[in-house]
Amino acid sequence: MSDAAAPPARTLLAEAAEALLDRKEQLTLDQLRALAALPSEAVPSLAALAHEVRLAWCGPEVEVEGILSAKTGGCPEDCHFCSQSSKFETPVLATPFLDEADVLRAAEETARLGASEFCIVLAVRGPDERTMTRILDLVPKVRERVGINVAVSAGILTDDQARRLAEGGVHRYNHNLETARSFFPEIVTTHTWEERHDTCRLVHTYGMELCCGVLLGMGETDEQRIELIGQLRDVEPAEVPINFLNPRPGTPLGDRTLVEPLEAIRWIALFRLGLPSVILRYAGGREVTLRELQALGMTSGINALIVGNYLTTLGRSPDDDLQMLDDLEMPIGILSKVL
């Protein structure tokens, strides 16, 4: 279809609203492609529709989560965006697994912010037996002392490891697809997209919630972002963190430019329209990408956020995020499907 014959923005938005709000049906990938091609002046309307869809499918509550890098740096994988890779000369130094007291202290601080989820993150390809033992020792202690759900992000899992984590009380497991299958080999060469996909499947098999995030702005095309939405539908995540590339010195993507703020809003809205029922979480890179438009992102389909710092970059003050939610009259709540 030529641009001249393309339906106007109002028609495309009305058709999307009818499907998502009146019939409670998912949009097709072709419908998402058409919405992705709308001109910049239509982005506020796209965002407004995404906010309506979020309220209709998920409700008004916003979930707050804190994350802790419990084992930083020294990762053997070559993810080109990551300053924790041992393959690149970056300022991030490898550190051992944090002491139990440090993890529990961080969990307590997370709970004081009103968070319902605390994620323990490790920079590893996958957990060895010693790491599994540490995780399985920590999870019940965090739950008993702090009283919030515990999530884990520890790389690629085997069937047995997924089973043991589920039996050990891990509520949600994070394993990001990051980008579309067709673009993945440009970003990572030490493991495959299929290995990530298989781990996502194991998370479902053993009854944990799947947190499966994306990283936008690495050089992928709009078509590959649409492809990624389709692939996320296939793995059925409960939560999708939206990260924007914050180029890290020393990494192969260190010289990439930031996603433009309005473009970031467009894609937040499109991920909500393409994945209407998920917990869509503000994650890394939002501060430098969206700048003064962070509140607009919250009314473009977002219904969860990470507060505090990220793995190797600083976030803004948790008080600022909580004030933003208060200003927007967005109640903090629990959105998990399984508690």
C-alpha cells in the first residue's frame, strides 16, 4: 500500500480502539506496523490510546520493584550493550556475590519504598552449583524477613535449575529476549536467541512468572521491534521491562545515540498496544532517554517501574518517582498473577 492510500491516523487509531477496548482482542502485527508508521504528530493520540488500554486491561495500579546487582561484572558473555562483560574494557570491575546481610538490607530498603517485588540479579551466563546454593538460601530469608516477593535473574537455566528455583520460592524469573531473533546475532555471539527462548519456556513449565524484557535503540529496525512483540507474545511473559540503550563506555555500542524522547513514547505505547495484558515496566535508560517526558511515559501504557539504581547505572531518586506517581494519582499496588 502506498503512503497516499494509507488510512489516516484517526481511522487506524479508531480501529485499534475498537479491537482492544470494545472487543478485547489483540491487534495483529500488521495493525501494529501501521500504527508504528504514524507521523510524529499522532504520537500523543497513540499514547492516550495506550493509557486507556492499560486501564481497561490491567487497572489503575502501578507495581514498584527494586533490583540488586548481587554479583556484578566478570560475565563471560559478549552482549554488546553490557558493561559487565569480561570481553570489553569497561569501568565495571568484577565483584563476588554480596554477603547475605547486604542483600537483606537492600531488600528491606526496597520494601520501605512500597515495592512488592525484589529482584536479585547476577552477571553470569547461568548459575553454577555454588550460585544456586546461595540463591536458594537467600530467597526464603528475604521472604520471611521482608515479606515481599523475590525475583531472580541469573542467566540461562537448565531444566533442573528451573525446577529447583521454583520449588525454592522464586516468584518471578527475569530472562530478557532483549531484541528480535533476526537481530540478536548482531548483539550477542556467545549464546543464541534460542537458548534465551528455551529458558523462558522453562520458567513457565515450573510455574514461575516470566519477566522478559527488551532493550530498544541498539540499531534494530522498526520491523524488528514489531517482530520482537510477536516473539514476546509467544513466550507469554507476565512482565515486560522496557529498557532504552544508555551507551556504556568501552562496549561495542558505546557510541550509539540515544532514542529520541518522542520516539521512545511511541514505542512504549506500541508495546502496550501489542501486549495489552502484561505488566509493562519502566526500566533502564528512561532517565537519559525521556528526560522531562518521564511522566508522559506513565500515561502511555507503563504500569510498573524500577525505583532506585539499575545494575551499573544510576537511576533518579526513588522519592522523585514516588512523587511522580502521587502527582499522577496512580496508586501503588500488586499486579502479579501468582502470589
